[in-house]
Amino acid sequence: MSLETIKGSSMIVKMTRSLMKEGWSFTPNEFDVIIKAENKVTGESIHFPSIGNLKTWIYQKALSY
């Protein structure tokens, strides 16, 4: 997923860009909605069954900054 295809609120876009710089990669579906995140360094991987799950995870990551 490239930085140009990230869609969502400004918080989601900014956090996703920050997480990508930290080694996270994101997998979008056919509607460019993120459905999976992986960190190659730590081996952490998470699937998002809904946009609500994605938003919650992104906001939790933002609060830990």
C-alpha cells in the first residue's frame, strides 16, 4: 500500500503514515480499506474484520505515542 492510497480521517492517514515509517505494512481490500497490518520487525500481525476495528486500533496506537 502506498502513502497516496491511504483513505480515511486525517488521524487515520497521519497515524498510518507514521506506522509505515516504523516498519508496519498494510493490506487494503478492493475498496482501499485496510484489512490487515503487519510489522516485519516484531512479527506482529492483526486483521481488521471491520472499519471500526481498524479505527480503534489506529486510535490506540496514536494514544501510545
